[in-house]
Amino acid sequence: MRVFAALLFILMLDLSYGRSLAAVRKDAFVVGVSRADSAAEYDFIAEITAKMKIQRLRVVAFDNANDGEKLLLGKKIDAIISKINYSPHLESKFLLSKPYAKTEISLAVLANNTSIWTLNDLNGKSIAFVPKEISSEQIRAIWPNAKLIATRTLNEALNTMQNNEAEATIANRQSLEQAGSSFRIFPNKLAENNIVALFAPGSKNLQEEFNKAIVGVTLRGYPENQSAEKKDKTEKSEKPENPEKKRIDKILMLLEELKKELEILQKELK
């Protein structure tokens, strides 16, 4: 009996993990954001909150991704909406939203670096990167002999170049563009990442409402990540209509109407 009660208690804890949409609407939507987020992210959160018909919004800032995940697992916040790049391991811990934007991964060197002008120039050189944005395997596929330096943040990666520890930094283009004119960004796109929001496992209704709200809303400064269904509709609308097919369809429609008229006439003659 005690074992059954214990199991029931654990089950109840699992079911109650994460607040419901009704509870959030009654109180406030508590969103975790990174201190490095820009005004564009806050504007996006405010717009989505309004579309979700939530009256109050509270924002909790964290310093890094690990701190944000601890807040969500500790039930201190309802969601993380902070330019989180999709990765499969996140699905084992959280509910993920549909992608609402994407980041383009690029490479940058110091503006005064005169020895690196092409991607080939970096093979065998030191490259700094942030693992949450691009994996070492992806980099090795391009530069098999590169010396990789993993860092926790973009600032740390950029500092490795200024300290002559690395020749280049790999990060998302939007962040590199905001880093200033001291760096030269290569035009090559190395990879793309989908941006998603994180929700507690028990907040499925909240996640579903968020997914509805992001339709048609784009994070300013970031490319929209169109779904396959949306892309298909766009391609169909942009595809020119075949005039010959249109003519044949019209003839078939007229023949069908004549067939119906003939059937009616035959019944009247009988």
C-alpha cells in the first residue's frame, strides 16, 4: 500500500510539472531570457504573449544556457525564449516549440588579419567556437586539421583572437555582426540552426498555444524558418499556371455539365 502511495505521489509530481495555460493566464507568463538578448527578442516575446491572450508578462534573466535550464527544471519560470538553437538532447528534457526563426553560422577573423582570406587558409590553424552553436564534428568536416578551442560564450571566443590564441571564431552571423567593426565576417554560410523555445514537460497546452501564436510572427533581424507545409503553399502560389491545363480543365467541366443535362433529359423523355 505504501509503495502504491509513493508511486501515485511520484506520478502526481510528474503530471503537475509545469504550469497549465489557465494558470499562466490567471497569474503571469514567466519567461527566461539571456542577459545577452537584444531588444528584438523582448519585442518578439511581448508580441507572442499578446497573441496568446496572456495579460501579464514577467522576465527572468540568466547568464548562460545551463542557468536557464536550471530555472525551468526548478519551476522558477514557464519557458525559455532566448534564441535557443535546436539540438536533439533538448527533446529528452523539455517540450520544444516549433522553430520560429533560424541562425546562420558564419566565420569571423580580426579585421586587421591579413593572412586569412579564404576558408582553405584556416586548415591547420586554431579556431574558436561555441559548442551549443556548432559541433566540433561539423567543423572537422570543413577543416580536418584545425586546432579547435571550445568556449562557453561568444565573447570568450572573440577574446581568443584578440589574445592571439585563435585565428578565427565560428558563431551565428547575427551575433558576429553585433560584435562591432573589429572583426571581418566571411560571406560563406557554414551551417544553419533552428531557433526554438523550451517549455517544462507538463506544459503541453502552453507549448501548443505558443506554436499557434508564432505563425506569421518573425523575430526581427533573423530569417523566418518556414515550415514544410508553408514552403509547399508558397511554391504552389509562385508556380505559374499552365494555360493548356487550364483550357483542358474547363472543357472537362463543360462536358460534365452536358452529361448531367443529358441524364435529366433522358429521365424526362421516359
